[in-house]
Amino acid sequence: MAKNLDPRIDACIDNSAAFAQPILKHLRKLVHRACPQVEETMKWSMPHFVIDGKILCSMAAFKEHCAFGFWHQQMQKELGEDGARADAAMGSLGRITSRSDLPEDFAMIRHIKRAAELNATAPARPRKKTGARRELPVPRELAAALAKNKSASATFKSFSPSHRDEYIEWITEAKRDETRQKRLATTVEWLNEGKSRNWKYEQRSGRR
């Protein structure tokens, strides 16, 4: 597997439904095989693959299906001509419920390489003026918990904005109060031990 992996995507895959994990892992592997220079990132809580600052493709897991989409509009037309099940509502490959729903590996690699070629010819988007990075607001319950634990609070404050946001998003995205409280307790525990939100995956990938 490629070296330029984002541990947040490991976490995303591991937290997906059992049926989705082999699909997402295989798609990830194919993207890196087709484009070794690709970089990974998380956008809108979904795994994305980027080349030279341009989004190449993305994938996502839902309750009963997965989706994979190319970002260049020309790919939708070409995939339709090639017999792929292009559907804007379901990504570029339609509704994916198992690996058997995916095109053959050689076809997927060809599609990914073609998408990379199209991206390379597309004009670069003008960069926005950079300024101070806006951090996510700290949830009231997290702020209260940190106020009671000096060690955890010190760790949280020492983290980069992106590391702090990972904990904040993890807590605020919980739909059930029970889940939210459990994540809050785990957050304080891990912070007290000096750990980042994705410390397990950072260790696995050799990052600290």
C-alpha cells in the first residue's frame, strides 16, 4: 500500500458498516495503484483523493450502500458511454453494495487514470487568500470537562487546530446523547494520556 495515507481514512473505513469496509479498502487500493502520486484527505466527512490540489475522486459509505465519484464532469459522460452505471445521486458507479458491483480492476484503473488526465488539463482554481484558520467552536460539555481536568486541557490546548477539530467533530457528530457522552469521556481519557483522536491509526502508519 502507498505511504501517503491519511489515518483519518483508516478510521472512517473502520467505523463503516461491515459490508462497506472491503469495498472502501479495495477502492482505496485501486486509486493508489492507478495514481501513486495521489494524496488523501477528508472533506465533508468523506474520504477524498487529490492530485496537485485538485480533487480526483471520493468515496463514501452509507447505511446500505457505498458510492464512488469522479469530480471531473467529463467522466460522467465517458462512464455512461462505457456502460458504467453513472448516477449523480449515487456517484459515478451507481449503488455499490459489494465488490461484485464494481467494474473489473483493469477497467477501474483505466477510469482513474483517465480522470487524472482530465484533471491535469483543467485550470487550477484560484487560491483563496489565506488568513487565520477558523477553528470549530468547543462544545459546552467538552469545555466543562476540560475545565475539571488540567492535564487533558493542557494537551488539548497544545494540539494543532486540526487535531482539536478531530475531537470536536467526533463529539458533535454523535447522533445519540449516550454516544455523545461516551465519546466525551473517551476524549478526556485520551487527552489525559496525551493522545490525539486518531492515535491508533497514526501508530499503525508510523506517525506520531
